[in-house]
Amino acid sequence: MSAALIEARQVTKVLGGIVPVTLVQDINLAIMPREFIAITGPSGSGKSSLLYLLGLLDLPTSGDVLIDGRSTTAMTEDERAEVRLTRLGFVFQFHFLLPEFSITENVALPMRALGKLPPRTIAARAEELLASFGLGDHRHKTPDQLSGGQRQRVAVARALANDPPVILADEPTGSLDSVSTAQVFGILRDLVALRGKTVVAVTHDLNLASQMHRRVRIVDGRLAKDERFAASDARL
């Protein structure tokens, strides 16, 4: 049996203050290779908070998140930053592309931050990723020259820049129309089926969630349900 790529062990996150607020509580969750996982639940239930903890964008108040079996709470911030760059890719509801850069430069940013490839190789890989998502003819454009669906495809390309095994997506289709939603969801599905990635996506869209291999439901910050389905059961 494969080892977990990400594992949450008794993870709790509490925001301090006069009245402390618990965002997630006592979460145990193992994310395996080649899984297509939906995180669902009511608004304010802690879905995005959990995703940010799994992606090392936030630290738990207690408990631990392991990446490839390594404790991340014991790491320095520089070590966690390297793990984020090499092992994890991120896609957000609002793409967060830098408006002053071309989309090729946006896709290149994670590779530049990692600093392991020469500039010419970085540019070539960025253009290759854009072309694979049907954006090769737009490579010199800035984000404001693209549609919402195109910008989100750029965001997926950027998430893949350093070829991480896991893509974490927070409401990746939440701001898109139905056509663009289908396109972006199809790309995420193909990352699992064709590229062997693991994709974990927070979504309020139960129709999309029904097409994924596994559904994790969060209610009031707690893990309420964790269901796995065979690919033939999920509508892939």
C-alpha cells in the first residue's frame, strides 16, 4: 500500500482573541497518491481552513501535518517554503495572477522562486504548460486580457510549474460560468487520470463533488464524513 502524501494528525486550529474561535478540530486525514478528493461542507465550516493547513499556508494550533511522512511543525519556515514549492501546487478561486506580468511570467514564478533551472529552461517549460491548456497563442498577454476561465487555466499551469505531486484547489470553479467550470474541472480530473497527480479541491458544488473519487465533509470544523468511491462509481 502506498504511503500518504499528506497526513493530518489530530489537527486543530484556534484563532485567539477575547472569544477564541475554533476553525478546525481534531482532524485526522490521510491523502494518498492519485486521489481526486472533494472537501465539502456548509459555509464557514472550516473547509478552506483545513486546506490551508494541509498546504502549509497556515500552522495548526495543535497536532501535526506530515508531508511524505515528515513532520512539518518541526520544520523551519524556510523548510516549509521549500516543501510548498516542490511538493504542493495551489489554485485559488480568484487566480491571484500578477497583473503586471505576462501569463508566461506568471507561470514561471514558482520555478524562479525554487531557483533550480536556468532562465531559458524556465521560459520553455512555462510556454509548454500554457500550450498544454490551449493557451499557447496567448503566452505574451497579461491576465486582464484573458477571460475568467482562461485565467484559471493559467493558475493551474502555474500550480504545475515545479511538477508537484499534489494540487490543492480552493473553490477553483467558484467564480466561473458553467462552460468554464466544466473546462477547469476537466483539467483537474485529467491531472489525476492522465498525469498521476493527487487533487484536493474545496467545493460547494455537489454536482462536481459527486464526480470525484472521495468526498470529505467538514461540519463545524470537524470531520463528519469521509467516503471513498471507485472510479466507476464516481462519474468520471
